[in-house]
Amino acid sequence: MKVAIALEWFLNPDHLPLLAAIELGFFAQRGLEVEIIEPDEHYDGFEALKKGEIAFAINEPLHLIEQFDEKMLDLGTFFETRGGVMLTREGETKLLSGQPIRISTPVENPKTDAIAKEILRRYGQTKGVHVDIDTITFDKTDFYHIRHIKEGYDGGWLVFYNFEGVEAKHEKLDVVLIEAANASYPNFSALDLFTTKSFYNDHPDVVKAVIEGIEEAIANLRAHPHHAREIYYRTTNESPSPLVDEIIQETLGCFVTPIRSRAQAHRPILSFFKEIGISDLDEGLFAGAFLG
């Protein structure tokens, strides 16, 4: 069967299990011909999924709540890293002293802005400082956070450590990652596999085959790290580099198996969003977006 999987953004090492499942035949062995789609915008995959144009989409679990639709079914997390807001040391100083800061973000809207502001407010609390969230400005750019920081931004929002954290270290940038561990909120720096309830009901065998193919690919990548580098460079036509090698190595430790659809795993995120007033999603509706 032919199926399409839309990514949340540009192809990168976070998607290696999909690439490996295609390249090493783990999808084909299960009767699947899989096409990977790179979107123009972050939510394109969700929109195409809801319209029935594709079978699967990848995105962060926070967006299930932020962009909730009763058609959606979260099949589980296959990737999880540390993440949140990355600030330069100068940006951190400005934040904690009440000066205005400017942050780049690939997704700029009232809800995602509010999440980042709350993260920064809580970080200030850990430092004994009241953060005036009205001094924080977000500019919609893209996911090239380090480039924007080097160009003058005080930080980036929706940062993943395995990518931007490694890149910042490689570039010897003096930055601080404000994340779940130091700002007291549930981690949602992850990627989940989504389908729709109707597709699952009509094709449970296909959903099972996709999940099994991804899980087998993750096991292979862990056992044979050189496959990860070979597959990534070959499929992306990107020139090998020490930086990307470091990112791939870090990313291999972020893949999650088994992939399981469980509402309980994401309930802390919903509780966090309700607490800060950006969601009033009913618990029953939320639970209905999972298989268990």
C-alpha cells in the first residue's frame, strides 16, 4: 500500500527512523511504499491529515492540544529530547534584569508565544526574579535558531538540544537552554506519529506495519550507528561534516521504543496548558485521541 508521511519541518536527523525504514526495506517488507513529505509550514501536515489527503503526520505532542481536532489520533512518541527556549548569556541577563529581549521562532501565535513566556517566567522564579513577560518579543523565522542567534537574536524558541544544543556547543556559543529540568514544566520536546481515527479504523494493519517498521529501524540504527550516517548523507545529499556527525550521534540516543499510544503519557502537558490558561480541552476528548 502507498502511504504518505508528512514531516513537521525540513528533513533532518530526527527523521532517521523513517529514512532507515525506507532505505533498509523495513516498510517494503511489510507491503508499504512510503513517501515522505516536507511541508512549507509547520502545521501543513496536520491540515493535510485532517483533510484526508495523507495517512500520517509527524509533529510535536504539544500541537495535538494546541491544534486539537477530534479526527486526530496520536499513535505515540518515537523521539524525545531536551528542549525549550535557548538564550544567549547576554539574553539571559537582559531577561532577568527586565530588559526587552527578541526571540526567533518557527511558529508564532498567541498560544505558542504564551507557552514560551510561561517557561521564561518560571525560569525567572527559579532565580528569584519576576520576569515581565511583556518585554519578550517573538519573530516568526524558521528552525535555524543558531543562525538567528549569531545574527543578533537573544534566543530561539522550540529548540531541541540534540540539534541546536549540539550546534551551539560546536560553535562555542555561550548559551543557556531553558528546559523542563530548570523551569519546572512537563517536557514536550518530542515527535509523535499521528494518523486519523478513520484511517486507523479502516486500515489498522497498515498503522501496525508503519509502527513496526519504524521500531525495527530504530533498533537497527542503535546497533549500527554507521547506517545512520550513511543513510542520512545519501538521502539528503548533504555533505558529511563533523557537526552533522555529532548531531546524528546525539540524536541516536533520543529515539523511543516501543511506540505506544497512551493518553497518560501526555496528560501532564494538558494539565500545564490548562494551568496557564491556553487550553480548556476536555479530558475525555483528549483521551479519545489515543488508543489507550
